Amino acid sequence: MYAIIVDGGRQYKVEEGQELALDYREDAKPGDKLSLDRVLAVGAGADLKFGTPTLSGASVTAEVLGTGQGKKIEVVKMRRRKNSRRHTGHRKMFTRVKIDGITS
């Protein structure tokens, strides 16, 4: 069984036991349970239910494993012949979760 959920403006196809990196949540501690209620579709094989736009009563529960940082994105700004250069970096935070269950 799998579900399609929305979190942070992005859609994810999730299954039970899958690990997933979601948007960073400051209040989430390792071991906490999350309930993701914005479920677009739930199904297994040919038996697939769609919502308009979300399914009422459907939810996905997940356990927080921890937080982390993504790959470094380097930003370089240079203006030619002006001796003007800027070099900065950014690493986006994420929350790693493990999908425990899908209810429809």
C-alpha cells in the first residue's frame, strides 16, 4: 500500500517503512510521532482512491529519526572587469522521518 502526500508544497509517494527527508521542523525531536493529514491518494495496485483535492479521514503517521543538512549550494557572484566578487554557501535543513502507517 502506498500514499501520495503533500508536505511543504511538494508531493511525495510514500510506503510503510520508507525513510524520507521532509522540510525542517524546529519542534520535532527524535522519537516524536508526526501525523501527515494532506493525503492526495491511497492505494495498492489497481485499487486506488483519489481525493478532491485531499482524502477525508486519510492520514500517514511517521516517526522522527532526526535532523540533518542537505548538500552545500555555492553561490558565486562576479562582475567582470570590476574586481567585485562574492562567494557564499547555503545548506538547507531537513527532518528525516520513517513512515509507520497509512490509514485510509
